[in-house]
Amino acid sequence: MITPAQRMSVVKPYVFAKMNKRKDELKAGGMDIIALDMGSPDLPPTDFIVDTLVTSARNPNKHGYGGFTGSAAFRKSFAQYYARRFNVKLDAEKEVLPLLGSKEGIYHTAFAYLNPGDYALVPDPGYPTYTAGTEIAGGTPYFMPLLKENNWLPDLNAIPANVLAKSKLMWLNYPNNPTTGTAPLSYFEQVVTFCKQHNILLCHDNPYCENGYDGYIAPSVLQVQGSKDIAVEFFSLSKSHNMAGMRVGVILGNSEAVRLIGMLKSNVDSGPFIGIQDATITALTGDQEWLYDRQETYKERRDLVVTGLRAVGCELDVPQATIYVWARIPSQYNTSAEWAEYLLEKKGISLTPGSAFGAHGEGYVRISLGTSTKRIKEAMDRIAS
Ligand SMILES: Cc1ncc(COP(=O)(O)O)c(C=O)c1O
């Protein structure tokens, strides 16, 4: 046996990798499992996006490496999208960098910035890669609690001065996974000022900005005047345009961070497949009308879950955005893992215990809406029974 690197001592299997193993065992034993765990959209991108991918895949000239910084047209399509959607001006040469899905970029950002002893400020509960990237890079996460009484926004005044002095990165994510909380632009303004004061790179992760309901339109942190001095935003096509399997996202904003992470990544990957870059250009510059219908589908599912869970005594807020519902567990259960395990083992429903997202997620579960409406109905019937 060859001894693994010391850094592997902080590496744990990703939460869904562990869960999938148990689901596979139950399925092998004949159980019908309804998966409401991972936020993987069941719906495909609209036809004209797939058509672009297919056309490019059939073009023999499109099978070389995609380029470390992607094509000029790819980068420009993000500048156009941000101008139209957020009224944000981006330099497509210096302020846009492709990622092989935003997860990859989030992970590598930690490696570009953190030394042992450096802190990254991480929301708790939060997307697990903020913590995993920090720890594997040798840094230390400082957990900022997301509490319902604070509208799921970190209390900046609660971060100790000695931690701030050693902090280099702050992770934020609104619309939020897993709490479904949203942040007004005024909160982003406060955070930009705060990060400038403390010289911390503000990393805003914005994959759910196209997943608003009932007219809610999520902002970008880059809308804040002067934000590019201190902030980057991660954008992903996974949930915005149902392109999770294509693995495409970008980091946008602060040009020094974009340059540094780009240089690091040039040693790691060689850019996204050109066909996927082309499909992305079509997704961002083509007709966006289909997203409205897609959100109506999620909304129907959201309402089914809200009604179904409230009927069994779960307290929850109706989400304004994201593809999740975040609900308190019924009072007869002690922990979120206990209820999740009961639902999986006895009812064949797989959802994510809130504790998988951090200590402050305890007492909650996250339900993903990326499963067919029929199966979601069936899951709610099983829970009611
Ligand atoms: C908050 C957040 N950030 C990033 C990601 C990763 O997205 P991608 O598919 O672009 O890697 C997810 C995926 O669920 C997420 O919820």
C-alpha cells in the first residue's frame, strides 16, 4: 500500500457520493427510490441549444482543445449577457474566464489564494466545496452562521477581528443553496464595503440567478459600484440553462483574480470542449423565453413540496428562488439525518439532511426540485402516508 499524501487526511467523500452508494444498495434490493437529493436538473436545455452542440460536434474542426481562456466569442457572450441581464459592463478579455463547471473554479480559487494559517469565510450551511477547497488547499474555514432570524444572511459584525485579519476570501451565494434565502443589492453593497475595508476577495457564487419565482429577479454582486476592485462572481449554466452535464461556468469580475486563477488552471485543464462553448453562446444570446416555462415547472413542483411538507408538520418559507425547498424536520425527529434515514430506508425517498451542509443546517432538510413532477407528487404521497 502506498501512503497517500498528507493532504488526503482532510478529504472526505463528497456528500452525494456517499448517499448514492446507499441508494444503489437499496435499488439493488428492489426498492424504488425517488431522488430528491442532488440539485441536478432532470429537464434538458431547450432544443436550439442542443442543436448547436450537435452541429459543432459534427464539425471536424471543433475537436481540438478549447483554449485556456475559451474562444473570444464565448467570453463576449458573457459580457453581452451581463450587460443585458444586470446592466454590468465586463471586459471580455480580462474579466471573464471559463470554468469546467463552477465547482472546479471554486475549488481552484482556494488554491490560488490560501496559505496554511489563512482563513476563508464560509457560509454555514453552505455549498460543501467552499469548505472542501479551503481545507484541501491547507487553509482554515471560518463558518459564518446563516440564520433564519437574519434572513439567512451572515452577520458581518459577528466575525472576530483576529479572524478577519487572517481572512483572504469570503464566500457568499444568493439565491442561496441550501436555505433558498435571497439577498437584496443593499446587502451586497455592505459586503463590498466590508471586504474592501478588510482586504478580502469577495467570491459571490450565483448559479441560481435565473431560478426566481413569482417575478423575483436575482441581482449580481457586480452591480455594486466599484465591486470589481474586490469581487468576483461565479456563474454557471448548470441550473440557469439546464446544462449541468456539460460542465460549463465562468468566473467574472476582478481582473487580477481572473488572471491568477486562469494561470493556475492553465496547468490543470485545457478549456471546455468547443461544442460546449458554442452551445453556451447560443444559450446566453438566444431567446430566453423558454426559461419562463421552465420556472413554471419548478414552481408547480415547489408548491407540491411546500404543501406536502407543511401537511406533515414541517415549518418552511416558500422559496423565492433556487431549485430547492428548505424545511424544518417534524418535531418527533431529533436530527435531520434521522428523518432523512427514515425516509430513505422506509419510504424510498432520498433527500439531503441539512447537517450535510454544516452544523447550522441541523434541524432542516433540503429537497431538490430536479425530479419529474409526477415523482415529486408520489414522494409527497409517500411522506403523507
Ligand atoms: C451554490 C452552488 N455553487 C456551485 C455549484 C456547482 O455548479 P456547477 O455545476 O457549475 O459546478 C452548485 C451546484 O449545485 C451550487 O449549488
